[in-house]
Amino acid sequence: MKKKIVLFNIFLVVSILFSGLIYADIFSDREKFVISCARERMQLFSSYLDKDTDRNSVKQTKTYACTPKGSKASKVNMPKWIEPDMDKMSARLVWQSKSQGVQSEADIWKEASANIVDFLRISEEVFDTEAQAGKPPVILREKYAKARIRYLLSLIKLYNIKIKKQDGGYYTFYDSLDGRGRTILASFDLIHQHMETVLASFTDATSKEARQEKYKNAVDSIALLSHNSFKSLSKPPLVESFSVNEKKYNAPNILYFVLAVIGTLLMFFAVMFFITTEEKRIREAYDKRVKKTKEWTDYYNRQFLTLNVKYLVIVPLLAFVLFGVFVGMITGGIFGFILFLFFSFVGYKIGSKMPGMLADSLKTRRGIRINAQLMDALILLSNALKSGMDIVQGFEMVSKDLEKPISEEFGLVIKSYRLGTPFEQALEAMEERVDSRLLSYMVKAIVLQRQVGGNLTKIFARIVENIREESKLEEKTQAMTAQQKIQALVVGIMPWIMLGVMFLFQTDAMLSFYLTATGFFVLVFAMIWIFIGMKMVKKLGEIKV
């Protein structure tokens, strides 16, 4: 029993020693040099901002950790802007708390840099293998966690403190350090992210080698960012370079203004010259368009529809022009103007074709509805003829007993006949209005019977039988081609659904691509190939009889 206790104690001691060495000796000599140098330079950063520090003692300071072995200690000169700016930073009181009292702008920067020094100093403790022996990683992690929390609190102050100026604006730490605050704050924020990575390396459910590599890379990154922050003190402020560029490029340029005015005038006179020289052609085109509008209005009236054809042309044109203006303003430049012209041209083409496309669509749908009612109409006509009525009386019965749209068509034939139009011509006018092959068979049969004679009852019975057989065949073909129709629909719709989803989740990235020349041509190319794919899939579903 005693042997087991002794063996357990030995195992426990070895485990503690091993756990203490888990992060020891993972840094190379070069990395140790960089980390120590970063810690020393952040100490200089902190001392520059300490109002109690002797200015003369830090104007030219020897750095020892940043000096390679065998060389003399290097000298670092304090940036010239710090000494005159320190009085302003120390006098600018920005924070007050019970624990820390009143803090100035310089105190907040000093606090943040000092916390970075503490974090790097903990990392330097890992260099000493003997000091780490017997010290489990949980103790090291607790030190890192406390240092990170202190640093986070100081970082929150740097980001959130605002001082109202006399002109109504706000002074923030982005403007601090003589304009270098924005650059250094970005490095400080990245340092905090790598501090979190250091803490996460202790608890990751990965191998020991992976945790060590994660820890080492994070500490190295903190050291390098600390170097960059210190170097930023000696570099010109980024804000000054921006202000110079703004003065250079935003200053009013009289030459550009004069050229813009001249270009506008030239475009105006060019348009006026074109209108003057081509007045005759423009007037002829306008008269032709007015005549075409009247024809379309008359066509819709004959389809028992009352529509203002002007709106069918103007609405698509106006919609595409406004969309072109919107896209052109977002894109800007000559490409934005080209996009405006492109969408305006597309709107003009769609507007000019819209009345015809809508008329064809309505005519086809009306023909399908009349086909569905034609069998009942023929049966009613056949019964009327069997009872001794003539064909005109049979048409009257259909116009009264059946529903629209076939009752409207048969009623219009009767009205035309009563107004003096020959019955055959009234039938031919109905055949022209209605897109129905079966109705054409009926009209031709009636015209032939009235010219050469015949038994219309048997003809109507034959047409009814053909309608029944064609209905069965059509239902069968629709069932056979349903899959191809759905595939064509999917091919046409799914790319746009996916594009909409991508716009929903990555709006900025999608806009930045599709509002460029490359993105626009990719979109047009995709539209063309989607249209071709829909046509090919639809063609595969067609059945030739």
C-alpha cells in the first residue's frame, strides 16, 4: 500500500513539472529578442506619456533589450512633437472614477501601454524554464486573464471617451497623439484580439503541439503590433496626409467647370441640330406611332377590352429610364452613363413591343377559354337545327344561354348581321378575332353549307367528337411534358432566387461586383444563357403530331 502511495506522489510531481514546462522553451532566440524589445519599447511609450517623468532623461534613452548580444546599447530619440503636446494632453481631463480619480488624456494612453507591458512581461516569464518548473499552466492563464481585463478596460476608455469642442464637434482619441491616435488605436485593437487568442490556447481541445503553436503565434503578433505602435509615434500622422489630398483634389477647378459647361452646351446644340435637320422623319415616325396606337386601341376594343395603349408604352419606358438613372448614379463615370443609355433603350424596345405581346397573350388565353366552351355551343346549335331553327337563331340561343367569352363573340356576329353585314363576313370576322383552330373548322363548315348545302347537324356532331378526342390527347401530352415544363421553369427561376439570396446576405460585395463593367457583362451573359437553356428544355418537351 505504501509503495502505491509513493508511486502516486512521484507521478503527481512529474505531472506538475511537465505541466509547468508545457509552454517553456517554445520560443526561438530571435522571438525572445523581439518580445523583450517590444516590452521595452512599450515601456518607453508609457514613459513618454508620464507627466511626472523627467523629459530630459527620456529624450535620448538607451535600449538594452533591443540590442543584440555583443553590441552596444542602442539609443532611441523621443519624437519631437511629444514634449510640446504633453502639456495639452495632461491638461485635458477626460475621465474620473472612485478608484483611479481624475485621469487626463495622457494617463489613459499610459494606462493602455502599461497593460501591454504587463502582458509581454508575463510572456517573458515563460522564457525561464527553471522559474516555470512546478508552476501549472492554470496560474499562467490567470495572470494573462487579469492583464487582458485591465487592458480591455483601458481600451474601452480609448474608444468611448468624447470631448465636445467649442465649434459643436467632438474630440476623440482618434485625433489624439498629434493625429496618430487612429493608427495606434487600430494596432491596440488587434493586440486585444491576440490576447484573447493567447487565453484560448490554454483550453483548446487540440493537441499540445497545436496549442503551443497557437500560443506562440499570438504572442509574436502582440510583440510585432507593439513595435508598430511605437514606430507610429515617430511617423507623420495619417490625418495630415489625408487633409493634403483633400485640399489638392477637392479645391475648385475653374478649368473643369468651364469644360463641363462647354460640353453641356455642345450637347444641347447637337440635339437641337438633329431635331431641326430630321424634323420631317421625326414627324413621320410620330404620326406612324399615333396610327399604330389607334390600331392597337381598336384591336383591344374588338377583344372586348378597354385599355389605354399609351400607358402600355410609357410605363415600361419610364420604369427602365428611372432604373437606368438609379444604376448610373450608383456606378458613376462613363460606364454609369452607358448603363443609363442601355436601360433606356431596353425600356423603349419593351414599351414598343408591349401592346403586341399583351394582345397576343390575351388572344391566346381567350381562344383557350372559347375552346373549352365550344363543345357546348355546338351541341346547342345542333339541337336548334334539329328543332327546325336556322343557324342565325341558333347563334342567338348561344349568345343568350352560354357564358362569356363565347356568348360575346356569337352575340357580336348576330349584331353585325342585323346591321347589314353578310352572315359569312360576320363569321370570318369572328374567326379573325379568336385564336381557335376548332372554331375555324366550325366557321368553314357553316360557310360551305350555306354556299353548297349539306347537313350541318352531322358536321357539328363530327366536330364535337373531334373536340373530345383532341381534349383527351391534349391532357395526355400535358402529363407527358409536365416534367420538361417544370425543368424549364427551374432553369429560369433558380439562378435569380440564388442571386437574390446572395444579395440578401452579402449586399455590399454583390453591389461592388455587379455595378462594375465586368459584373454587368457577366449578368447579361448569364441572362442570355438562361434564356437559351429554357428554350432548349422547353423544346425537348414539344410533341409533333
